[in-house]
Amino acid sequence: MVDFNNETTISTPAGDVIKILILQRRYDLFESLEAYNKQRGQGTDPNIGGVSARLYTFWLELEAMLKRRLKAEEYETLYQNVISDKEANIILAINTINAQLDFIKLTKIDERQVYESHRAEKENKVKSM
Amino acid sequence: MSYNSGLEFSDILSINIDDLLQRIDMNKASLLILDGGIGEGKTTLAVHIADYIHKKKGLGKINFKESLAMGGEEFLERLRICYRNELPVIIYDEAGDFNRRGALTRFNAMINRTFETFRAFKILVILCLPSFHVLDNELFDKQIPRVLLHVKDRTMAQGNFYGYSLYRMRYIKHKIGKLIVPNFAYTQVQPNFYGHFHDLPKTRAKELDKVSTTGKLKVLVKSEIKIKGLLGYPELSAKLSRSIVWVRVHINKLKIKPRQIINRAKYFNEEDLNRLSDHLEGLD
């Protein structure tokens, strides 16, 4: 539970804390998916329930945003995939959510502008000069 | 021998010059700075660049008497000539100008004013000076200098330049202020591009030498006059609060002989000033 009266969070906007929580949930989800794949690789018959549970919590965290951004039928498909116990559907759901997180720039990491740095004037322009 | 594209400098520089010209077409101020030690080829490269621009605009090679200004006094005059004759580029070679006290302040003020007033001149100004860090921060805040070409390590066969954007210039400027050996700052910032350039053809180099030496001689003469404490008619007139004509007439009347004649201008010293001053008191 986040303590909003804590020294580190008192000066942080709530939105930023939520973003961090979302990223944390995503990380947890990936961890469980990794454990699942590892078990499968070892030849045991793993249970996808752990991944499914984390995905569902992750989805709950993002529900309002996803509802806003996706069309009704897309949202419904996503929901069906989230609650599914089939691996393929779960992966599809993760893909959809990932794409949305990238779109809202929460996980977008390739924002740096690419330019021809050997052209000084191009660089000036990119640096707003 | 010339480089791949038939130019006298590496092709990469022409791409950067074209970008500057494009900026000028959009009515934006553009200052290209060439800095480096004495004899590294600043003026040579500046002439190559100016020739390239002239060629691009369908003009012949630059005429030094129109497009090359040695020192601040010539600059404004040549700028007017360039504007009148619709010439696209002017070279301002400081030619030891900055060694005079207050020259830098005057220069910075002049450059500032020039670009504020005459932005629509559509002329690329190429400024040659030993170190660009003497320029005011105000110029950089206004984003007037666009590209710096640091010229160094000239060999018998060619000169070398290193190009920096305004963005990188600001890093160099910051570092220069902090380092004991200011020149190390150039090695601490990666250039955007670098290349080489040839010497001028012999006849053109001779022509340039003539203009350049004349310009430098003018500066030398001024320094000599200052060091010797000589006074011309305008200075005497200012000190005595009388007109130049009055000074001329009374110098003749008192039969004061000039201490030195430089370029047909007569110069007097402090002693002569005192004689004139005493004479003036007598008249009152």
C-alpha cells in the first residue's frame, strides 16, 4: 500500500505514483510469465493460473483507461482474453495492453529524435535553437 | 587538385553551408564563425566558402574589395556595399582589431545591432577571429551564430576544420571558461563534422595578401599613433572645443610643424596641444 504521507510521496503527484504502480504490476506479470515458461521448459506441467491472476489485477489497474481508449468490441475481446485460461489468449491480452501503454508513452522508450548529426543546422533545430 | 565534388574543401562542409543558406532564404540571421590560431587558414577557408556561395548564386568569385572587411570599421561599409549589390556573403576578418581596448565591446554591440536591424539583408556573415569565446553570450542567446568552424593543424598540403553546431558551441564556451588551457575545450566536445581544405591558388592568395596586409597595416598605423600619443586635427579639435577649421588656421598661424605625417594625415603631440591651448587662453 502506498503511503501518501511518506516523505518520498508527499511531493509526488498521485498520477506519478499510479504510473509507478502500473509499471510494477507489469513487471510482476512478466516475472510470473517467465517463471511459467521456465517450468514448461523444464518439462513439468505448469499452471498458468499465477500469470492469469496477475494479468487480471493488472487489467483492473488499467480498466478505466482501456475502456476509454478501446472500441467497445476491442475492449470486450480484451476482457475475454484476460479472463481466459488459455496461454495464447493471455499473450494476446498482454500484447494489446502493451501497445496501449506504449501509445500513452508510459513505456515508450524510443522518443529520442533521430537526425543527421553531421549537419550542424539540423542539430540546432532538434535542440530548439 | 580538388575534392570529390570539385570544391576546394571537403563535401561535408558544402552540405552545412547549404543548410545555412536555406536559413537565410527564410529571413533568419546567420553567422558562421571561423576560429583558430594565427596562420591556420581562417581567411583562406572563409574565401573558399564565400566563393562557393557566389558560385551557387551564379556570381563569379568574390571581389575582396566588396565582400572582405578587415576590421570593424570596414565591416559596416562593406555590408552596405553587399546589400546594395545584392551580394550573398560577407567576410569579417577581425585582423587584430580586438587587441584595441574596448574593441570587443564595440564589436559585440555592432554585431548585435547589425543582426537586429539588418536581419532581412539576406547576407551570410562569415566571422574570422582567434577564439569565438570572446563573443557575448547575448549573441548566443539570440541564436545568431549557427555554425563554428575551428581551424587547426594546418599542414603544407592542406588545412583542417572541425565543425560544431550552436548547441555544441555552447558546451565549448562553457568549458573554455573553466579550463586552464582553454583550447582543450575543443577536444572535449565532439564536432558534428570535420574535413580539409586547400590553399588558395597562388594568384588569388597574392591578391588576398595584398588586401589583408593593407587592412592589418591600417590597424598597425592606428596602434602606432596611439602608442606615440599623436593627435590629428579631429582629436585636437575635440580637446580644444574648437572646430577643425579653427585648429587648422591657428596651427598655421603659430607655425606649428606636424610631428609625423602618416598616409598624408598630419599628427601633433601633447606639446603642440598645450601651445594651442595657451594661444586660445590668450585670445579669450
